[in-house]
Amino acid sequence: MKTHAIKRIFLAGSLALALYSAACGGGNGTFTPTPTPTPTPQGSYSLASLNGTYAFSMSGTDNTQGLSISRIGSFHADGQGNITMAIEDVNDGGSFSTFNFTAAPASNYTMSSNGRGVLTLSHPDVVNPSVANNFTFSIALDSTSSGLMIETDGSSTMSGNFRLQTISSTFATAYAFDVSGVDLGNSTSVSFIGQFTTNGASGVTGGEMDVNDGASPTGAIALQPGTITLDATNFSNFGRGTMTLNTTLNSQLLNLSYVFYVVDGSHLVLVENDTVAATSGSAIAQTAVPTTVAAFPGSFVFAVGGAAISQGVFGGLARVGRFTSDANGNITNLSLDEDFSGGVNAFPKGGGFSNVTLTIDAAGTGRGTLNFTDVTRNQPFQYVFYMASATQGFIQDDSANVVADGSITAQSGTFTAASIAGSYAINWSGVNLANGFEEDFVGVIPVSSAGSNNISGGVLDFTELGDGKIFTGVAVNGLLTLQGDGTLGGAQGNALQLTTSTTPSTTFNFRAYVVNANTIILVGVDSTRVVIGTAVRQQ
């Protein structure tokens, strides 16, 4: 399966699954709006709200060759608008670089009271050091500890997040992980998902992973011992280090090398720096993972993004679904919304699902499987997941002709218009099917408990470099509709509609899966785009 701008976005915020991941997305046709005045910011954020050391992770498409690009790094914000130091590692289609950024005033940030701001990072040009390369990012805080971001300087179209760091050199004994991107040898989409174990300090001791390379899933394969090395120069300031994950695939030794940044004692962000693949993602420490279906009851939302091929058509794929499992492994209330290359579907169709199975690995790896078939279309869905705990993990879509991955998270709480009301940082990203270009959106939307027009005074920043578009401060209004208890999908699911206050205006339609009172996962249901995203309540 050839890669066409397959990408990952990291859905961040006040989640138990702090570095939520998914892939691929889109816009709603090309538009060149005449902006209306930006609404007056409302809120209590300020420059002081961004204060400390933050790890960031982004991925998308570069603007020079259309290659998949990922960047991870760390920046120090002083609470007064200055970036005092910063570093990043970039994998641009297999070309790997590390950059140290210049301190303020060259690197700086702004912040409005509604949590929207601009982060600028500057470093000397590699060829001509007397010239500064400036990188600009629109950011939206969901708290003083984390936020969402897109790149708005014109060099790349990227989405991602950042989170306050607590740097520790002690590693957990086991991590669930998920990275995806491009196989550099075959130019195919690839997803690595699994578990690795450590000795707590300097080595990977083993584990297992599932590989889906070009829609050819391997099933579980063993990981061999590898290394963990702290960067002697940059670990204390930024939490930077390197690690290797080694395995044997098709009788060939596969050595995967990653740069990582420690977010805290339980989370790492990763970008690959070898010649095997250009992938990026995250790892979460495992605690009390389920070992039987009896230890896995509850309701769960799962979200994947990536790419697929059907009847000769290759395109972006976004799927978000949910299910309820009992202590015997029985699955009820299973539903799924899908957008494949603009073809929007809701499952189950009229015939329901058959062959529904759930398994949990008794060995304690956190690995499980979820399989079901839509009877009407005779379409099987196959998933493998690795849990970091009983309530959060990563999931890979191994259905036929699919490469996609993302997250699985337990639903919690009672969802009503009153409980969902609040101000949210929002981000979605993907592919505009009208022209094939990537688009990224970030902003803030206030949601009231009203029955209609309950989103007013929202603000979005938007970029689509293929058409040379960068817009900031676009006013947006809309409606979030809850049906029933807000837990289901498909025809019984929740809907989000956002309309830009521009001339001409553009409307974006989503199915909204509520994870908890603070987090909503979004999948687009417009035929002119493929999109996946998140809305995170501001704290």
C-alpha cells in the first residue's frame, strides 16, 4: 500500500491517556474566506499560564516535497512570553536532523485570555548561519500543563500537542507503545504497536509487537533486548535520549532506533532515526493491565486513522467506535463511524454484527483483540490492542487492506448537556479531497447547555499549504447535539457542526464520541474530507 500523506496527530489534554494518538484526516473543500472580526477572547489564561518545560510532538506533511514529516522536542517557557531554551528532532521523509533553538527574544510566545497563542521557535539556518529560520505554531491551551498546536509558518502542515514535563531518569518496567508512518524501503504505510519491558535504567529487556506494513499484519512477534541511552548533553534540560527496539521479521533482523523525550515518569514521545522507517508516536507505562476478559469490563471508545485501499481506490481512513464488554467477554452496544476517502458509513447496517469476539492475553502483555463482522455488507473488522492499564491503550486496525492505528479509552461519567458545557481546545487534521492537500485546524470553542446554537464565539486557526493558505483568528459558531446518554455512535450518536463566520462560510460536520466529561473524539462525516480530531475541556 503506497503512502499518500499518511500522518499522525496526537490528541492531547486532560486525558488519563495523556498522549492520545490517531492518524490521517481532512478539510471540507477549498475555501478562501473573507474573515470577520475575531471574537473578544474570554477566559483567565495569560503569559503566566505557559511556565515550565514542555515536551511537544507533531506530524504532518512538508511543503517542499510533500513528504511525511515528524518533529518532537522540548521548550522552556518562562511565564513572561520568552522561550529560554528549546530543542527538536525532525524526521523529514527519512532525513533526520537535530536543532537547538535560539533563546528569546528570537524564540517567544504570546497568549490570549481564551488560551489561544502563538509559539515562535528560531534557529540559525544550516547553510547560512547568519540567517534565522523561524518556525511559528498556533497553540490552544487546555490547561497550564498541556495544549494543542499546528504549524503556521508555511514550511510544513503539521498538528500535534505539548505537555508539561517532569523529567526522570528512572523508567517504568513496561510500556505500551504505538508509532506509525512510512516504511522507507517499500514506501508503504506502516504501524508498530506493542509492549516493551525495561530494566528501569539502561536497557530494553524484551516485549512484543504487532507490525502492519502495507496492510500485511504480522500478528504478535517477540522483541529482543535493546538499549536505552540518556543524552549526556541534553537529558537534564530536556529529557532527551535514544533507545532501540529489536526484533526478527520475515527471518530478517529489524533494528529500530528512536529518539525519545521523557514527558514524565509514565510517558515518552518517540521519533524514529534510522533508515528502516520514518515513524513517530508515544509510549505509556503499563500498570495493572488486564490478563482476562473478566478484568476488562466497561464501555470503551476506540479511534484509528490511516489509509486503506478498496476496489482500486487508495485514500485516507478514519474510524471511531465504541463498545461495552462484560466480565465474560460479551460485547454489546457496538457501533462505528467511518470515513474512507469521503465515503461516510455508520455500522452496524440493518443486519447487525456477527462473529463478535474479544480476547485478552493471559501473559500480562496488555495485548488483546477485537473482531466483528457487519452482516449486511459481510465486512469484517479486525483490531489488536495493547493496554497501558485497564482503561487506556493503543489499537491497530488490521482489517483487510487497511493500515491505521490510534487509541482505546474507557468511557466514564454521565453525559448531559449540562455536564458537557464548557470551553474546549479543539484540533482536527486531515486531507482535503478536492485537491489532496493536508489541512490542520486548532482553536477554542465555548459550548453552552442550550438546546440550539450552543457554540458561539469560537475561534480557529487554519492552514493548508498546498493552496498557500494560512488563516488565523477565524470566528466559528455551531451546535453540539447529544442523543440519549451520549455514549453511542452511528444514528444514535452525537453530532458536532461548526460553521465559520466568513464570506463564504464553510460548515464542518462531525460525529462526536464522548469519552468523559473532559474529552470528545471527533470523526468527520463530510464527503469532501477525511478527518479525525479531539476537543478537550479547558481547565
